[in-house]
Amino acid sequence: QVFPSFFHQHDQVVETCRVSFDPLIMATTDVLTLGRHPLDTLFKPNSVAVVGATERYGSVGRTLLKNLISNPFGGAVYPVNPNKPQVLGISTFPSIAACPTKVDVVIVILPAKAVPALVQECVDNHVDHAIIISAGFREVGEEGERLEEEVKAIAAKGNLRIVGPNCLGLMCPTSGFNATFANLMPRAGSVAFVSQSGAMITSVLDWSVGQKVGFSAVISVGAMMDMDFSDMIDYLARDPHTKSIVLYMETIG
């Protein structure tokens, strides 16, 4: 069941909606849908590489790496930085290929012009998913749009699924997985929040602390180069920790 609502923000009408599931309907779901989901390795990775991890205080690369290692999720974390032997006390690797095991998720914190080559490296090393934090794609004009199309074409050849670009990342408080550069991890709960706006996510997270609201997942889809709201709803509808999904949409269609 989908419950839409509308409100005004900066003279624009913004749509949000809440998705709830009838237990009787879910109980009659075809047993085949209860198997492994293609996005399982995105939300429950065995290994994550952070490309652009750095020691610099206040940087996205440092904050995101610290969030990953401060909230154990049961997987390995590989900082990728060819110019530093260690970041936050963890040995780095010069490339994705140099990581000691297959990488399920690569988090990309690089200038937009460097992203196509990095995505090609992901494809060459059979990475399942990339979370592109970087901005500088179609939102900046023709050159950015060209870069985005190049990245999409490379990813499609290797069945690499992409979250973002220009996003905050994603987190699953129920498992401890925090692949964002947000300043806090909320308590675990049964509500999943999916948003185009990273700023809205940080505001909601701040609000949730005082209100003692918990989340099963918080997902910043960003510019939706590849994966969009439908992909996330399809996964979350099968997630046993999720009872409701809240969507914050800035564009429709």
C-alpha cells in the first residue's frame, strides 16, 4: 500500500510517500522470491573498498572510512589509496585488483573525471556494486552528462550496479553497515528511508535521535544514474527488518 503526501519547500511541491505491507499478502508471495536477492551484496557485503580514503580531517574519505570501521558489519574494509601506506591505522591497497579478496562494494570518492577509469577497474575485477559519492555529472552540464553516459555504458557491460552519483551513501543500522559520511548512525528500527536529498537525510537523522526513531535502512539514491526508487523498494519489500518505507522524492518520472 502506498500513501502519498505533498508539501511545499522553497516554492516547490515535494512528494513523499510511505509504503506499507500487508502481512497476509506478503505471506502468499511466491516462495521463489524468498531466495537470494541481487542487491544482497550491496546491503550485506563481505568486503568493501573505499577508493579515495584519506587521513585529511573533515574530508568525506576520512569520515566514510571511519564510519565503516567504527560500526562492525561482519565484512572486510579495504582503503584504496596508492599514495599512502596506511589510513586511520589500516593498511591501504594501490588498486581494487590488489585487494586480497573479491570486492562486493566499491565506494567511489574521486573527482568525476577519474570515475570512468575506476568503474572500468570495477568491471575488470567483477565488483557487484559501486556507490558513487562524487558529484560533477549531469548536474553540471554537457561535460558532466557525457561522463555519466560513459560510466553507465562501462558499468552495463559488466553488470555493475551503481548507487548515486552525488549521494550520501547508505546505511543499515540493523547490521551496523554504515557506508555514508553522515555524522551519526541512528538506532535500529523497522522503517526504511530512501531519499534523493542527502541534506534531507542528515536532517531526519538528527531529528530521529531526540525522537528515538529507529531505521532498518537509510539510503541516499542521489542522481540515480542506475539504481532508483523502484530497485530499493523491490529489495526492502523482502527485507524482514523493514515494515514501512518512507520515500523523499524531488523528481518523478
